[in-house]
Amino acid sequence: MKRSSSAWFAIAALAIPIGSLLPATAGAATNEVHACGGANEWPPSSYFVRRDGQPTADVAGYSPDVLNAALQGSSFTPRVSLLPFARCVAEARTGAVMQIVMGAFYNDKRAESFLYSEPYLALTPRAYYLAARWPGGLPVKALRDLENLRLCGLNGISYAHLGAAADKVYTGAQDYAALVRMLFASRCDAFVESQEVINGFRLLGSPELIDPRLASVAVPEVPPLQIHFIVSRQYPQAQPLVDAINAGLRRLRRSNQLLPLLHKHQASN
């Protein structure tokens, strides 16, 4: 679906200039810190701004907005870029070039290398399927019902939150467009993704995810998935930085600013 130029201008207006991506110097007077997200894009968290339907080098998203707002008035100034996610995490782990990873799930292994902020977004998992194939709705009343379905997923993504069904997910898709194509080719019955992520791609005009033939159902027994900012333990000011982020997040919650920031980066349901 072709979006109007005014609509794309509205998305472009959300851009965060990332400027020169030179390594941050730990303890520098400016306290400039560098944050990264995945270059394969994960709206609403972070994505490349579109102009005339094509991605640019400018970065936008809920995570950059929240990070900038949370650190406003602190001694830290964030700069944001998108990298292949594995590289983002690897570079941030050393604390030299990158210090912050945006949009991170908690796991014990990663916590050995990073300090975690308080959560700033809760994602709602849903199972997406073709309405014509399941006119009575997808037969999922309990989490274990997913084990009876052929599930497809993205390569390199963990689906551990799906319980025993995680081992049956065919993770052969490289992107969300490929997931939808697999549904239409009857190679799987459904895929599970967060409602907020799908709505983010719909804002960007992803034609596969705008398709009205797609339907969805809540995934039962799975609580919202919380995401965090994580800061390298190797960065000399790691604890003051996390403290500043957390103080800012609490301020944003008290003033009810987080939800409006999220809505900027999502299409309506």
C-alpha cells in the first residue's frame, strides 16, 4: 500500500540525528554515551526513518525517544545507531565504542556483562494466522495448544516463552515478510510476535503485515515480555548511567509520558 508523502513526512519527523559515531571516551567531560539497536529493525523500539517508502540512515523509535527523555537534564548525552544486533551486543559488552543496548530482554547470562535498567516497555505476544484457513479462530485456549500447530519464526530469535512449543518452531524466515509468505504457502499455521512490533511495522507501511487476511489471537498463559536498556559493566560510569536512566524512567511514568511516546511509533490496531 502506497503511503502519502505527508504520512511519510510525519514518520521522518520522528528521526533522531545520530551524528558522528565516534567512540565515546569513558569519563569524558561531556559524558556522551552511545546506544545501539538491531539494524534489521524492531519497531516500535527502533527503526530507520522512511522517505518515499525507502529506509534512510536516520534512526527513530520508542527506545531512542525514551532514552533521550530519560537522560534529559542528566550528565549523560545519548547518541543512537543501529547495527546488526549481535555486533551491537558485542560492542556494547566492552563498553568502549558502545555503552548501551536498547530493547533487551533479561537473561542471566547477559546480566553477567550488563547492568539492567528498569523495564520501559511490555510486549504482548499474539499468534498471527490466516483468517480464511481458520474461520472459527485459531484453536488456542491454553499455551500447550500451540504444540498442535505448525509454527514458523524468525532465524536467530528465541521463542522460549512459548514453553514446550518453542522446540517445534521452524525458524527459517529471515524477516517478517518471509513469515507471512510462509503462511500463504501453507508451510506453517501461525507465527507468534508481539502486537506492538506488528503495529510498528504497519506504521512503516509493510505491505505483508497490512494484509487484511491476517488475523491474530492472544497467546494464553504468557505474561507481557519486558524490555530494558542494558549498560556494559565495563563502562566506568555504568552504575551512575543506569541510575540516571532509572530516575528518568520513574519521572516519565509519574508524568504519564511513556504511553504517548509509544503511540507515536505504532499504527492503530
